[in-house]
Amino acid sequence: MKSLGNNLYLRNQSFYYRSYIPRRLVPILSLRELVFSLNVNNIKEARVHSAQIKLEEANIFECLNNDLRNQTPCSYQPNQAYQECILKLQLLKQKYCASYQSKSMRHGTAIIQPLLFSEITEQYLQDCKSDAPNTLFNKKRTFEMFVELIGDKPLLQLGIEEGRKFKSFLSLIPANAKKKYQINSLNDIDWTKEKGVQGQHPKTISNRLSVMTAFFNWAIKQEYYSGKNPFSAVKIKNDKSLSQQRDIFQSTDLEKLFKSTIYSGCQGASWKGRFQAGEEVVQDSLFWVPLIGLYTGLRLNEICQLYIEDIRNENGIFYFDINRNGEDKALKTLSSIRKVPVHNHLISKGLLQYKVQQKQKSEKRLFSDIQMGKNKTYSYIFSKRFTRTLEKLDIKRNGLCFHSFRHTFIDGLRNAGVERHIAMIVTGHSSSKDVHDHYGQGYSMAFLQEQINKLSFPEIEG
């Protein structure tokens, strides 16, 4: 629209009135501006109407501002003054815009209502479309949990008390509660009266609170919310250092897993058959994914989403090409894009032959038996399968999961004398802020292969 001055605009030969809502009233009215056609063809008449509207609009906002003098926008509760303001704005629009009709007006009610939490989170998720699928899924699930536990209230009515309640509920509700208790909503059970229930893991709670904090920061910036972020002071105490939050696989754990019937021979591909001694070695994702995790430090989803073509050859050296070349692929960060040499132990176990077999079956993905989960990642379902495997083999304990392979791998490199900088590159971490890291082509594949082959786990390689 072309501005003609004094809130008057021209678009497609039509005159429009446009004015911004006073900043303090934006959170209350859930509006940023008023825009409507004046339905006049004469510029002089349009200027007169624009001036009249501005004057009447100022009087309307003054009334609402007077009502706000002893309150803050964050704590404001819609009352008679609010309803009168809405009604007058509708009448103002109806008066000067001949084509304007309001169904709500005929019923004597206001059409502008405070925006609900769910409505604004939908807009937030639209802004987060570029996030990794798993990140987006976790945000959406966190918002759904909040609505179930706290209610879908107008955003302006949410404060630190609701933040504390949400945190409290998370510490009471177990993981996968709906499935375990066969309920439709988390609100179907009074969790304060449930005995012997272990709440969500502290890291899970911390992640969900971080999601809420980020959302409210966005809402404040977008002027949907006024006041202090209600989740900025809601934290969960975690005394463990980052290195202690995930356990590593001990030698006895590695022996139990990699000398189990999954690798030594079983009765068949069924879940039950995998844990019964036999002569069949089923080379599928359950066989290969843990091995690759241990000897490369790759993240679970990086392994599960591999294409056959992602095992490449450079001057006789085979490596995993970790990339985002595919609509069904997602990486955590840009530094996750990397090339990781295939460890000699994986080659001796037959990984390259397995790749050929998959290619002969006309498969696209290396592990075609892994289905994509509801969070749009391949790791979602396999993660649960691997957890059941650890439980079946009596290895599972708090802090031990598939990601523990990554920690075990890094510890293994350190014990083998591999420099920390090399380990950071191989695992896809941003290694440092040293300006020299941004020059040159990096380490050769031959050098990286030499470093990664220093890694050894004698307890399972004999």
C-alpha cells in the first residue's frame, strides 16, 4: 500500500485507513494494527474520514488506557472496559467501512477474543519449520502436554505459577504415561495421588522447560506477551556434570551385548528368536547399528537414516558420508556434516558385503528394516527397540542408552592417545573458535582412518 500520510493509504485505486495499536495495548487486544477500506473514491473525502477515525480511535484507546493505570498488560483480565473498547472499534469500522459486517455484532458480542496458548504456539511452530524433525516434534509434544495439564488459556493469563505447576507435573508423570496407563489425556489421572511412580528424567524435564522458555521469549519479541518470561526462573536442579549425565558401556556391558545370541547365533529374526541360541546370524539393523555406534561415535539417527550410497570409497578408504542429501534426512547441526572412516573391525565383520546385499535387493537405505517414527526420524522406533534389548540382556541402567556408545567411543579415542581435536571432528562437534580451523581442506581420509583404527575393544574383538 502507498502511504498518503495521516494514516491514509492507497491500494488498487482504493483508499484504506491504517493505524498501529498502541504498544501497551497490543497484548490485550491481540491486535497490532487496524486496517480497513474506506469505500470512497474522492481523496478529499478520504482524508476527512481518516482524520475523524483517528480522533475517535484515540478516544477509545484512552478509555482502555485509563482502565490499565493500576494494572500491567500481563496481569490484565478482560472486563467491561475491555468489552466496550472492542465494541466501539467494531462500530467504528462498521461506520466508515460500508462493506463491513459482523456476525458477532448481531448477537451483541465482541469478535475479538484474547489469543489462546494453542493458537500462538501454532504460529510459533510455523516459524520453527526449519528445525530438525525431532526438535519440532518435541516442541509440539511439549505444548500438547502443557494444554492437557494446565489448560488452553489465553496467553496473557499465564504466569510463573503456571510454569511452576507444569514443572511439578513433569516430575510426577512417568514417560509414556498415556500408553502405560491407557488414558486419552494426562489430565485423566490425579498424579499427586499416584504412589511409586517415577517422573520424567531430569534432562527431559529440563528440555521441556527450555522449549517453554524459548517460546515465551519469541512471544515477547512478537508482542504477543508482555512482561517477564514466566519460565525464565523455572529451572530443574541437576547436580550431575554433563559428563556424568550419560553412562558409558563398561567392558562387561560390551561383552554381554556383542557376545549375545544376536551376534553369536540365534533361532531367527523374530524378537523372541534373537535371544535364543542357534546357528543363524541375522544381519539387520539390530546387528549393525550398535556396532557402528560403538566404532564411529555416530548419533543414532545419523546411522539409521544412512543410504547405501553413503558408504563411499576415497582412494581405497571406505567412509561414512554423513549428509543431508535426502528429504527424509535431518542432522543436528551444520558441523554434523562430515566424513567418518569405516573402522577395520566393521569391515572384518562384513559391513561392505552387507552393503552389496542391500544394493542387490534394490534398497535405497542401508537399514530398510527401520521404519520412520511419528517424530519423522528413523531413530525414534529403533531407540525403543534397543532399550528393550538392553533390558533383555540385563544391561539397562539409568543413564545407559544408545547415546552412551558416543561417550564410550570418545573415551576410547582418548585412551588410545587420539587428540581431542580429532575426536571432535569425527563426532561432528564444533571443535573450536580458532580462526585456523576455517582454512584448508582439513585432515586427509588416510590420516583420519589411521586415528580411528587406534580405537580397540579387545573384550569383543577376540
